[in-house]
Amino acid sequence: MIVRGPRPAADVWADYAVIGRWPSWAPHMTGVEADRERLAAGVTGHVRCGPVRLPFTVTAVDEDAMTWTWRVAGIGMRHGVRAVPGGSVTTFHAPPLLLPYLPVARVALRRLVSGRRQEPGHRLDR
């Protein structure tokens, strides 16, 4: 999946790299706990989606390339950011079994590249 928006790539990357910011742009996340504040290989923690806590491990981070991979509940996913004229694009790659999750991920990534923020208690939006 590729999502384009007006935010500079460095700003988008910062919202990925600072783990505590994830719930501000990912409306399905109601919280995140991690053993470090910033993305780095080996970081572990849990994301909360409503009442569900899912364990995660960050498996690789390339700050220069603005890419990172992680495993959530054992499922690997890859994210990236790059600058384009007028803003940035973010990419998301996941295995086919996460197909039902893609609409939710698209909402989150649109928020990420647009700079829209999530207020606590808001529902998923379009």
C-alpha cells in the first residue's frame, strides 16, 4: 500500500520514530507501551487496539532510508517514508492474511501523511 500526503517526509518519519506518537495518528490504536521511546531494532512492547493488547518487536530500522520492520503478534510488516514533490509517501507491506486490516491501515496512514491528529475517544473515520 502507498499513501501520499502533503507533510514533509522528515515530519512523517518523526511520527513513526517516536513510538508514543502512534495513537495520535492511528485511530485503531488506543495505546502503546514500549521499552524505549524511539524506534530501534530490538524494541519490544504492546499496542492496544480497544481491549486487545498485541505484543510487538521492532526487527529493523534504517533512519537514513526512513524504513522499519516489526512483528506484531508474530506477523511481520514493513513501513517506509520517502519525500516526493509536494510532500511525502508512506508505504506499508504486510502478508495477505492481513488483507482485512488494510482499510484500517489506510485510514491511519492518511492521517500520518496529512498531519491530522486523533483525539481520544474518536471513532475511525474515512
